[in-house]
Amino acid sequence: MRILMWAAVAVVLATGALAAAAPDQKQFIDANTALRTALANGKLAPSLADPLSAPRVKAALDERVLTSVKVNDVGTFMAICNQVRITSKYYMFHGLGVADPSEMSLESLGPQHANAVAANLQRYQDEIELSLKFQVDCFSAALPGVIKFLKSIPPEQLNATRRSGIAQMKLGMVQFLEGAVVTQTDQLKESNKQIALDTVLGHLGILVPNTNLADRPAIAAVIDRTLQSPTISKASRAKLLTMRKAMDSKDCAALCRL
């Protein structure tokens, strides 16, 4: 499973301060803040399996908040998705004594904590998988607005900083796609493996055309290797074959051409 970054969207757009959040968006942000506080202060992390804490987790990962955002309001999409990205980090690094996990990575944490992080990814897989689903859905919802913005600016405004941000976004799309594939051989619940595949399959129409043509053979190779595993389910195999076929597309949309 991959914890993905949203900073690239801010780099690309540089739109300035966000407007005040609508009430339902504020409730969503408050739910994530409360969940992170519980994760930071408690030995037992709030869990979907716990009837007492499940409502808090569901409120923090409630995708209905995305329907409150206007299609081209990428700044608000970014803020909302970043909430879930940070929350997923709190699950990933729970119990490791990290004061602020929001920008933490395995590399910065150190190899001595690798086993503990792996245990968290297994223990909190339901919560982390739903957070990753949220991030993919949110990124895909924001992408049309990003594309519209980039088309609206003159070429001279597509400076090095924005080009770097675009490159990060395209890397993120590759990570979305490859992450769903490699999850199929992880020691995860079958239901979570299907969530990972179903999520990216639902967005292939916008993700694949905007990835670099040169990246698609590498993604296809990851799919081919995964298909060789005897442990993947019949359902996963069928979905992976659909993804594999999509990688042969030569469609090159807006981000692909940049």
C-alpha cells in the first residue's frame, strides 16, 4: 500500500488562499482532526472493527464530502484530500512516538522502524485502504480542474516549478496504478485487495490517458509479473487483465503531452 502526496497539486496551481470551508466540509475536517488526536494520544487506534470508534473513522473517510466541491475548485479538493493523506500517516506511524507524522516517510523514520510500520499496515489495513481509496477518488475528481487550469494559462507561465509539480502528479498516477496491482500479492484481506483494484478501474479513463506513454510499459510489466502469482484470486486476475489491456492505449491527454 502506498501513502501518496498531494503537494504537487499546490505546486502546479499556486492558487493562493482557500475560501472558507462549507459547513459539511468543516465537519469533515473536524472529524479528521479528532481522529488524528485520538491516534496521537491513545495506545489503541480507532478502528472500523470497534463499534464505539467506527463512526469516528467513517466520518473522517466519508467520500460524500467530495460532492460538495465544485468541479473546478481544485484548491478545496486539495485541502480535503490532504486531510485524509495526513490521517493515513497517523495510522501508518501509530505507536512509533512520531510527534507529527504528516510529512513522515519510511526513509526519514529509519529502517529500524520498518517492521513496526509493516505491522501497522497489516493491523490497520481496513482504515488505510479506505484512506487510499479516498485519495484516488479525490485526485481523479480534481484532475479535470487541474487540466482546465493548465490549458488556461499561456505557455510562458508553465515554468519550472509548475512543470516539476506536473511531473510529481504524473508520478502519483503511476503509484496509484502500480500500488493497486502490487497490493494483490500483499498479505491483506481479499476485500481490501478488491477495493484497491475497483478504485483504480473506476478511474482508468482519466488516469491512463494522462500518464506518460513511456510509463505505461513499466506498469504493464508490473501487472504481468503479478499475474504470474499463483496466490491472486480469480476476481483479481480478471481485473488485472482489464488494467493490462488499458496500458496498451496510445491515447495521450493533457498531462501526458506536458
